[in-house]
Amino acid sequence: MFRKIQSIHTAPETMMGNIKLRQAFPLRGIEQVDPFILLHHFDFTSKPGENNFNVPPHPHRGFCPITFMYEGSVEHEDSLGNKQVIGDNEVQWINAGRGIIHSEKADKASIEKGGRTQGIQLWINIPRAQKMNPASYQPITKNEIVLIENNGIEFRLISGSYADKKGPANSNVFTAMLKMKANREDTFSFLVNHNVAFYVLEGELTLNCSQTIKQNNLVVFEQTEGNITLNAKQDSKLLLMAGEPINEPMVSHGPFVMTSETEIMEAMRDFQKGKMGFLY
């Protein structure tokens, strides 16, 4: 018995400053996959000495912006005093809470050597009761990630629980980075009351023995019983997501995600007054 598919679509291209990327959601008709509220897929190649990635300091409040690096590296700096480079198969997990200012850019070593930079930025909502908690930053290195390897399949558990294992991120929401060699198959199972989705960064797969899934596809499932079976036709990379819906009002404005227009206005005011800290 397979879990029922709700929708499949291809993430369209969009621009974020001078960076071309794919936005799987929000889109018209799929505003969110509660608690997941935004997914950006970036993939570009730089020549040695070329700097194609520089996101200047900006604020966040009320959610978790997460960066999953599949290839390449990125340097993070924030108003809490953190400065960290994360590389291949590593993750930076930010809980913006009541407010944080951060920047992301190509690190010096990656600029010098050039090469491919590929990853996902995923925004995960948090309940209203937690939105004004202190902000935190958690770099998750290769040594901390729970890696399950099985005959050409690499399953990296980042957050939440799966198969009696717990991911290192400070979150109960499930996320995992999956790499599958061609002709490998795996089956996954999630709680019925959780929203489940996956995004394909590259490759081609057969889903539930019948449906062809291609690069840049987002697949969203209904809250039904049943497993999810993936068979890789080509070498493939995916991000798996599952979480219990928050089911609260959501109002977003740029880098702030709250539950009312009043809270958004308060976030803008607090940022202008310097209450989220400073990063120059």
C-alpha cells in the first residue's frame, strides 16, 4: 500500500538578486506544505577567482531558515557573533526566534578554487508560542549528521527521528538529505498526521512503482496510510521533509513570518530600533 500523492510540480526558475534559483514553494496553488513555508534550490558553477554568491546582512524573525549544502561551501556570519563555513553534506540550522541578522557568502577558499555550489534553503515555520524565543545558530558538520549507508544509498538524517535514530538539529521536524545511485531502491514510512514532501535536486526516479519523478520536481503527499517507494533510474539527490502541521494563522512579509499583521509591524519596528542586533 502506497501513500497517496497530492500533487507534483516542477519548481520554476526565479531570481534572488543576481542568483538564479528554483522556487518549489510558495507558488500560486501551493502557498506552503505546513510547517514548510519556502524552498529554494540553488545550483551554479564559478570559475576560479569568481564570486557569484553574496547575500548581504538581513534580518529574520519567527521561523527557521535552514541551508542544506549538497556540494560546495558557504560562509555564515550573524549578529549573535557566529562565523562559520559549512561544506559538502553539511547544514546550517538557524532558529530566528525573536530576531537575528545574518549574511551568507562564498568563502575565501571556494572563491579561489571555483567549482559547483548546490544546495537548498528551506524555511520551516515555528508555533506562535516559540516565535519570540531567543535566536540560535547551529552548524551541523559531517561528523554530527546521522549517516545511514546501504548499497549505493546515502541517507543523512538532519532533524527529527527516523528508524530509531535522532537527527542532530534542535527540531522535531523531519528532514533528510538523500543520495541514491542508479538502480537502487528504498522505502520510507511516515506518520499519517504529518505532511510529507520531497524535492529532487537532480536525477530521475520511479515513485511507488509507477510515477516518473524528474529533476526539480516537488512531490507532496496526502495524510494517508502507506509507504513511499523510490527507485532511482539515474544517480539522484533529494531532500525529504515531514512534519506535523502547525495549523495557525501565518502572515509573512519579506524576512519575517508571524501570525498577524500587528506582529509583522512590531518585527519591522524592532529591526529598525536595533533590537535584532547588528552585523556590519
